[in-house]
Amino acid sequence: MKINRIRIQNFKVFEDTTINFNSSDIIVFDGPNGFGKTTIYDAIELVFTGKIRRYEDLKAKLIDGRQVFSENPFQHSNGIGKDILVTIELIKNDELYMLERYADAAHIEPYINFSVYKLFTKDDFLSENRTSIEDENLFLTDLLGKNYKSNFQFLNYVEQEEALFLLKHDDRKRKSHIGHLFDLNEFEQKIKRIDDLKKRFDAITTVENENIKVLDQEINQIKINIIADETPTSFVKLLEKKDLFWDQEEIDPTTFDYLNVIGVDGVLDRIKVFVERKSLFIQYRKNRAVDYLLENENLVNNFFKFQNFLSKKEEIRELRTKVTGLESTIKQLESLSHNTVEESIDLNPYDFIPSDLKTTFSSTKQALISSHKELSGLDRIYSDISKSRNDLIDELTDLREAGVSTRECVLCGYDWKNIETLLLQIETKSEQIKEINSDKNNRLQETFTEFKSETIKQIIELINIRLTSLNYNKEFASQLLDLEDNHFNDLIKVLSILEIDYSQYLSDEQILNVANKLELFKNEILVIKDTSNTELIESYFLEYFREYFNNEFDQVDPVTIKQIEAKKRYLSHKLSLSQNQILQTKSGQLLEVTKRRDTAKEVSQKLNRLKSTYNSSLKSYEKKIIKDIETVFHIYSGRIMQSFQGGIGLFIFSEKEGIRFQTGSHKTYDAIFTMSSGQLSALIISFTLALHKKYSQNKLILIDDPVQTMDELNLYGFIDLLRNEFYDNQIIMSTHEDMMSAFMRYKFKNYNLSEKRVNLKELATV
């Protein structure tokens, strides 16, 4: 495979440059540093692998993901906002290929992201028409060989900056980087399958060991539970009012844990203790009742005030409605005025008001309404007359001032001789009407005052007498009616525990102060409290009293210690019968589980031996592979490093799981500790060429400026090695020294191999 030409557009230092390689055997880039030699290598790597490894490493090591940048590092300074393209024309097996890496400007962001560089094929090198490659990996594998991405770094390309990349890793990492070259995949896959299978059987062994442990514990416990020679006892129901799964004649052993019922400190043991200490528990409940009553003094206080009236709530609610109505009527009567006299006030529901008084109230109120309406009419008439009079006077005055003598009344035609007499008569009549209106208003006011001071006053007095007779306590009624009917239910239950007559403290009157009764009550209940032997009260007593005896001592009294013991014996016998059957089942399960465990363990051991065999074979194979490489490597390193004082060549050792380079067979330290930078560069070039010779699937070698990192005296052997061993390869070399460029090309030309010089400085000026 040989590259014929390359075109680089808007990539790093190249705005749009085409370089012809002419499919030469050796191409040498020369010229000073900084004109783009390494950029060409980057462009070739980008096309063939879809990335540039050293930039990915730099990005991971140096760039904080939180940083923000304003430009893309790969775009040419004049090409911001334009596409990036690298096009390569190459020949392989006499067939022409044109590949292009294309990054659309719309997808180029100001950070390093190689996923935007897509691979295309072209029919014409200079054309903008391109065809997208759907499966890039499949296409390049077919063109460049398997593992082309990783092979490019170790078989095809020696970088200027990263020549020692492989040497910087430990022995194991070195081997992992090039392990795929040795075609160990089949070995490794088999070992992995064996290892995965072994892990599965080991997991089965672990699970079954745990199952065996659990079954052993269960079987041992069952053996302990089985009571030998347990005499059967007849069934006796222990708790008559409860339907418990263990207090039945026929018992399903799967519905409960026997030991929770008949074991030490089980249910029956606890019931036994409860029955034995029943009298202490009775006193304990009384103590709790006393404490509850003292802590809830307000509740007790309200109980004494309102308990006897809870049954009369509807009656008192009706009374409140009646009182509210009476009070509302009083407010209406007291606020009655000329303006509100027409408001309706119904006294008919009040039978305590005499009929004649109701009649007087109604007739007087109606008369006042009529008089008020009449007076309102006179007021309007007087107002109209006054206005008309004033208008008439104004007209007559105007006539008189105008010299017109008017003696006759314009209304009746009477002749008053002169206008002054006419005006006087008009004023006199107006005053007469005013006096009539004033007289009627005074009589109405006197009637209303008499109505308020006599009739209404009598009615209000009668209503107040009625209110007093109802014996209604407003605050008491309000508090009572806010209570629910069951408000004191819990309190009554607590009082029943004390067995005292609390009726004597209940009030029969609607009073709010019962402090004296409350004090007497407190004195009475304090005498009941007795805290001796409280340490004998178990924490579960209240729960058991509720759960098994429904909080009723009548259900506790029939239960005897003898009955409890008989129940334990009955359940023990039932337990023994069920445990024998369970023991057989568990023992059978234990045998099955043990068999599965032993089988899994045996298979795991066989797999382990098989894995050891494969590992041993793999190591032998690896040593053989390394031995094959070592021969070529030893020869190449000896020829490149002719002046190396440690010997005529280097050695490779594959110990344990790694690869080590050594200067002699008797040395133990890695060569990196004893060699100069130029010698180490020669080492890595020798190793790359050895790997390329044995494993490369394409004939392309790229070496970026080896003169910068190699001792000058080694260069002659290096060029001879390339010319003699890799004459059928295309070698792309770079150097910053024109003499070295000429020397390299001269060596190849003398061997009838084609050569091509590309001076980057001259190219930049074109």
C-alpha cells in the first residue's frame, strides 16, 4: 500500500495544500521546525484512525471540562467557520482508493471532539462530491487489516513527541498494548469462558453452603423441639371469647411458630404470669386511671358541669333559639323610630303578652304609619307651594319694577287694589299652611313618644320577665352545644376502672364553677392510688389484656394456671407430631442440597485445573512469540545501535505477565534505566520495525524526525536497515536537517528505490 498524494484543507497550518508523494518508496519531509511536518503525520493518522491519539491524551490530562474556549485548535487561522478536510489518494494491490475525512463547519465546536470527523470515499480527488461510508470500522479493517487503530501506533507510526510512549508503561501495560498482535484472542476467550463458568459454579457452591448452614440449624432446632414420650392430653379451649389459631383442637403447624406460643417467654408463659399477677394489674390500671384523671383536670371539670345536660342538648338548643328571638324582638322595639316604624314586628308567637296589648301595639303602630305618610304628603305640598310662591313673588316684583301695576291675583282673579296687598296676602296664606303642617308634626311626635313610653315599654318589660323565667345561661349553653355526644366516653371508661360513684359530683344546674366538687373528687381518687410492687407489672400486660381478654376481667377469671399448663402440653404434643414430619422433609432437603454443593465444587475444581492448563499453554505460546520477535528485534537494534557499548543488540524478556527490554541476558533492570534518550529512541524504532516486519498487514511506515531523538552515528545503520529490510514498504520520514534529508534519499536512490523530497518551508511560500 502506498500513498500517492494528500490534500489538507483548513487543518492546523495548512489552509489548502496538496502534496504529491508519487507513490515513492521513501518520502522525506524536510525544512525547519514549525512549518507543518508533524501536521502531515496528524492528518494521515486522522484519516486512517479517525482520531489523533496524542491530542486525546493531552485533552484527558490538561483540559478541565469546566473550561470554555473560543476557537477550535485544528482550524486554520483563516478558516474559522469553514469545513476541515483531509483527502488521501492511495494504491493497494493495484487498486486506487480515495479517502476523505470531513468535518462539517456546523458541527465544529471550540473543543477537541473527533466524532465530527466522518469518513467518505471519492471518485475524483479534487471533486467536492463524496460518498459516506456507513460502516467505517468494517471498511478500514478490510483496507488496513484487523485492529488497524491500535496497530497504527505500534506497527506503522513512530511519533516525534511520543516515541517513548510504550517504554513509559510498566511491563504488564506494555504487553497489553501489543497483546492483540500475538493472536491470543482464542486462548483468552477460552480462559475467560472457563473463568466465568467457574465463577458460576463457585456461586452455586456459596449459595448451597449457606442453604446447608440454614438447614443444619433448622434440623438441630427441630430435634430440640421434639419431646420424647410426650403423653397426649385432651383438648381444652383456653380463651372462650377468642378465636386463636393455636387455641383450636385441629392445628395447622404452618400457620404459626410453636416456640412463639409454648417456648420460654412465649405467649402462654406470658399469659400465665399475667393471670398470676392479676390483682397487681388491677391496681396498676387504677393507678393509671388516677393519673389520667389528674392529668386531664379540665376534661373532668367539664364532665361534672355538662354530663347531666348532654341528653338535653336539643332542648337547650331550642331554648337558645327562643331566647335569641326574644332578645332580637327587644332590640327591634328599642330601636323603633319614625324611620323604622314600618318594619314588621310580629308579637303573635308570644302568648305571654296580653291580647289587648298586642291590639294596642298593632293599631297604634298602624296609626303612626298613616300619620307619618299624611305628614310626608303635607311636607311635599308645603314645599311645592313655597317654591311656587317664591316664583310668583319674583314675577310680581319684576312687573312692579318694570312699572306694570298688577292688582289681581293670577290664581283666583280677585282684585287686591295694589300689588303690595297681593304679596302680603300670598305670604299670609303660606304661613297658615306652615302652621297646619307644624301642628300635625307635633301631634305625631307626641303620639310616638307616648307609644314608646307606654305600650312598647310594657311589652319589653313582659319579654324581660319571660327571659328571666326561662333560666337560660348563655355561656353554659354555648359550651355545652359545642360538645359531641361521645365527648366523655373515654373518661367514663376510666372512671369505671376506679369503681367509684361519680354521680354525686355531676351538676344538675347550669353553672360553670364546680371547683369545690372537683377538689372533693381529687381527694377521693388520690386515696385509691397504690404504687407498691409496680416493678412486677410487665410491659406486655396492657397489650395482652386487650388482645386476649378484650379488656374484661370477667374473661380473665375463668383462666387457671392448670389450664395454661395443660394447653402447653397439648401444643407440645402437636409440635412433636409435626416436627417429626418436618424433620424428615428437612433431612431430605439437606441431602439434595449437599449433593448439589458437592457436584458444583467438583466441577469448579475441574474447571480450575483446566484453566491452569490453558494458562500454562498460553504462557508457553507467549514466550515462543516473544522469542520470535526477540530474534528480529536483536538484529535490528544491533544494526541501528552500532556504537552501543553494552553489546551488539538488545534483548526482550517475557516474564510473568509483562514485557521487559534488557541490555544483556544477565541484566535485570529495564533498559530504560541505563540508556540515553537517543538509544531509547533507537530501541523503540527497532521494536516498532520488528513488530511491523512480523505483524503488519500493510506496507506503510511513518517516522517523524528520528534525527532529533537518535544519536547521529546510529543513523547510517538505521537507513541501511530500512533500505535493505523494508524496500517493499512506503516509508514516510521527516527531518529538520537538509543534509540528513539528502543522505536518506541518496541511500535509497542508489538502491534503485524511488524517493521524494518535500520541503515544507518552500511549500509554504508557494
